Amino acid sequence: MDEQLVAQKLESLRRCIQRVESRLPEDLDTLLVDLDAQDIISLNLTRAVQMCVDIASHWLAEHTEATAPKTMGQAFEALAQSGIIDPELAARMRKSVGFRNVMVHNYDDVNWEIVYAICSKHLGDFRAFARVFSDLMA
């Protein structure tokens, strides 16, 4: 595994999560009217998901003989099947891909209540994912 590439992606992931945390308002009502916070949060959450997909895909390409996953979500399932991440984390990360797709393709349909819930309750999933790969490189 190209550890330097993965380390760069892990650092980008850390910055994305930090940026989300720094701009997340205290409550949903504030987020609903703060367009700058919406933009910063949505961009950084989307990038965080993409960083995780990239790391997963890179690891799978280097360490498995199986064919590449057909979808981004399947990359997380393949990691779980390989014993790299637990199935519960894989399921949550797969859901993050669905969120990413809404953010990228249907931005007008974004449910900011869901975004707020992700930011306030589920950023730990990204940290847990990063920890797995940090530990693998240690």
C-alpha cells in the first residue's frame, strides 16, 4: 500500500472533519439560514466520504485478488468481508455514500435536518474509519 498516499488522504479527511466541526452551528435552525455554513459543511462532508472511498479502493486494489467493487458503497462491504472494518461501520459508511450522492447530484433536495444529524452524531464514523488505516500503517 502506498503509505504516503494513504497518509495524505487521512490528513485531508482529518481536515474535512475539523472544518465541519468548526462551522457546525449550535442548532438546526441556525444551519437552515446560514448559507456559508451549509456550503462549508456540505463540501467537507462530501470530500470526507470521497476520501474514505479512495482509501478503501486503494487498499482493496493492493490487497485483494477480487474484482474491484462496482459501486462506492461496495468498497466498504468488501473491507468488512476482508475483516478490515467491522460490518456495522461498513453499513454506516455505505450510507455516507448515499448522502454524498445526494449532495453531489441533487443539491436542491438536501435535507438539512439529516445533514445536521450526521454532523452532530456521526462524525465519529469517519474517525473510526481513519483509525483503522492509521493502525494498519503503524
